[in-house]
Amino acid sequence: MQSLPGQAPEPSTLPVSRARKIARKVEPAAEAVPLDRLRPAPWNPRTIKDERFQNLVRSIQADPDFLWRRPILATADGTIYAGNMRYRAAQHLGMAAVPAIIEDIPEQLAKERAVRDNHQWGDWQGEQLGELLFGLRSDGADLELLGFTEKELAKLLDEVGVGVGEAEDEFAYHEQFGVTVICQDAGEQERVYDELRGKGYECRVVVV
């Protein structure tokens, strides 16, 4: 049967050699992998301070299902290239298995992905983050389970004018007095901030 002018040929008239085949890429899926099948990569430069590690442990305890949303990534032999700290936290908690994606990829690609995973591509918008955290705290969230240290939380909430643990009346005016310290760089600013906070002073970080 002939096709009408301007009309595509009937499917039956197309030769098999011209048939278009759509190949769907099968993405690897997370599965529960026993901890003894995994091992941290010896070349991974990522580390974590004890306070942050304890925060991570408590965070996983509070929301273990989150691990399925951000599984550990490992090569075919079980070398972890993304999620070393989550693995260590799972060990600390005595978990038998963790959600992980195992892929047979070259070591170079694993190292490149490790750097991308650990690299901080973006920056927090301090004031907006402080407002978000304040709103979460008002709704009953435990901010210490979100990965921030007590000092970081104090600094972020101070940026929106709310100290940790303080009740805030948005309609009340409170006269305040302060002294501005001009620092040479960000490092000195942080040292002065820590020193004054350690002495009990209420401090706020500003850039002028």
C-alpha cells in the first residue's frame, strides 16, 4: 500500500534496518549493603570534627530513612568514595547495613566524584538561613540535628537578632548598646568573635 503525499509511510513499510531503537539507561539503585562489604577509601581527604560527627550520629538516629535519600556510593570492591562519614556514623551506631549504591567504575572517576561530593559548590545566605532556622525552631525542630555546631547556630540566629534560647517579641523595642571592633580580615573577625563569646558577650558578625 502506497502512502499519501506528505504522509509518513506505514510502519509496516519501514525496513528493519531503519527502525529506531530507544535504549534506556538503567540507573543503579540503592540497596541495603552490609557494613563489612564496605571500606572507606584510603585516599579520601575528607575528615570531620568530633562535635560535627556527634551531630551526624544524632541526625541519623533521628531520621534513619534519610540515608536512603543520600546513600553511600562505592566501587565494585566496596571502596567508599562518597559517604565515608555516614559509614563511620553507621558503625558507631552499630548498624548492620546501610543504603548504598555499588558501581563498577574506574578509580579515577571515583576520586573525581569524591572531590565533587565533598566540595562546597554554594554558599549559605546567612540572614536567610538564620530566618529559616528560626522558623524551624519555632515549629519544634531540634536544630542541633541539622549538622550545625552550637557556635554556628548562635552566629546564624544572632544575624536575625535572635539568640539561642531567647524568646523574641517582634513588636517590642529594646534599646541596645555596643562597640564595633574593626578587624583586618575574616580570620581575625572569627578569633575576636570566639574570644568575646567565650567571655559571655553577645556578639553579632557584620561586614562594613
